[in-house]
Amino acid sequence: MPLPLFDIMGQTAVHCGDAGAGQAAKICNNMILGATMIVTCEAFALADKLGLARDKMFDVVSTSSGYSWSMNAYCPAPGIGPVSPADTDYQPGFAAALMVKDLGLAQDAAASADAATPLGAHALRLYQAMVAAGHGDRDFSYMLPRLAASSHTPDQDG
């Protein structure tokens, strides 16, 4: 007997409810992912400027209250944690342009539901600036080199 389609497409199949509920779950999840990756990258960039070695920051944060998927499974710092796109010059596992699309869908949904998502909106602006600067084909974790090279917010001038 063939496996149901959802069982072969991903690790876990969750029935979320009526039509559209799965899309809602996807855009909410990716909004969390986009914002979490940005703050993870900000923390690495700050650690750099404070003189804290990236591997030491990872050792502390990955085992304490800063634990997150962005840190522990998809670390944006090359050579730190498990292998991730950072280790392949940010070749995409999930392209920044796709993050812009998903964050845009989340903001559209938030507007139609009259939901406040200020961090999601700011994350969208940061990723839009990254794409506008010509990095839409890079992994969304490429936010780290952008922040590490900046002394300002990268959405101010791309």
C-alpha cells in the first residue's frame, strides 16, 4: 500500500483544521523562524564586537535560555554547531527571497486579521533590504555577515 502523500513529504504531518489552516500554521512558523534568525545573527554580531568568541557564545546560548532552532540546528555562524548553509558560503537551504515571500504572506494575513505583528513586520523589512542588496539567492541566515559588517541597521540603506 503506498504511503499517504503527507507522510512522504515531511517529517511530521499535522492536520490543522479547515482549508487554509495549514497555510496559517506555515506562515506563523516562518514568521517565528525569520525573526528568531535575525536576533540570533544580532547576538553573534554583538558578541563579535564585544570580543566574545563565537564558539563560546554558541556553547553558552545553545545550552541555556537562548536555545532555539536557529541557534542549535541551523547556526548562522560558519564552523559553529551542526553543518548549516553558513558552512557553504550561505548557499541556500532556504533562500532569503523565499523568506520575504513568507513574511509578506504573514503580514498580509496579519493585516486581514487585524493582528499586531511588529517584530514580523520589522523582520520583513530587514529581509527585503537583504534581497534589494542582491542577496535574495543567499540563505536567509546570510543576515549574520550583513549585521557583522554593519554599525547600523541594514534596512537603512541595503
